[in-house]
Amino acid sequence: MAATKPLIKKSIFALVLVVIAVTFYYLTIWAVPYYVQNKFAEKSAGYVNTPRFGEQPNAENSRVIPLPNPDFLYSTINYDLKENVLKISGIVPDSTYWSISAYQENTTNFFVENEEKVKAKFEYYLAPEGSTSEVLKNVPKEKIIYSPTTKGLILFRYLVSKAYPVKKLEELQHGVTVEKLAN
């Protein structure tokens, strides 16, 4: 009987250790995306519901980690839908890769389109999930992006190519507009 007491103590210790490890693992998986998005939002303070345009990455303005891809131009819109539905529009390049992606507050992607589906011009209406805004009444359903959270990020990618050198893509990139519509 004396030999089983240390075994029971070790088993309880192992069980407690496993419970702590599993709890920490799931807490980390849940919390880190919110932390990352909040850090990005802090850097974008003052640019809510406004497009921001990145330059083509190069050795001088790149990060230590090899991101972002130097073959792309990036634009972002840090959005907050508490007071407005957003109308996002612009021009899609016709012979190079282009995409629009939407991410909710915990960095989960919930919408993606690219140049294969969207031709010439794009126009989307970003609204909170379940929105019954009058603004959306006459808008085709395929043009409405419903966000699961009121805050998040829209990301645009433009591939630099022979057909679209950097200067030409920058013109398209800077042509993206965000219009705040009544909720």
C-alpha cells in the first residue's frame, strides 16, 4: 500500500500538468489572433474605414521575416462597422492577379474574391452580419459582404507584372475608395 501512494501522487501531478497544458494551448490559440489584430489596429489608429496603401516591399522597407511578398502591392482597410455600412469600390487590373480578402476581428478570413470572378470594376458593401440597413435594400446580394464582427480588416493584393508595372498598379491601388453610408 505504501508503494501506491507515490504512484497516486505522480498520477495526480501528471493529470494536473496535462490539464494546465491543454488549457494554456487552447487559451493561446484563442487569444493570439485577437492580440495580433489589436496590434495592427493600434498601428492603424486614425485610419479606420480609410484605405492605406503599401509600397512595393524591398530591402529597405521589408521586415526581417520574408513577408510581405515583393511581387505584390498591398492595400488595407481597417474597418469599424458600429456606425456605418461601407461601400468599397475600385478598378480591377485585367491581366494580372488581384484579390480582396476580408478578415474578422480574430483574423479569421470570411471573404475572398479575385480577378477571375470580378472583372473591370468592383463594388462591395461591407455590413455587420444580420444588418437590415435601408442602404442595402436595392443592392444585389452578391455585392454585400456580411462581417461576423464589427471590426476587422480588408486586404487587397496586386501582382506586379509586365502588363502592370508598379507605377500603373499604384494608380489602380490608390483608386480604391471607401464611402461611409448611413447604417
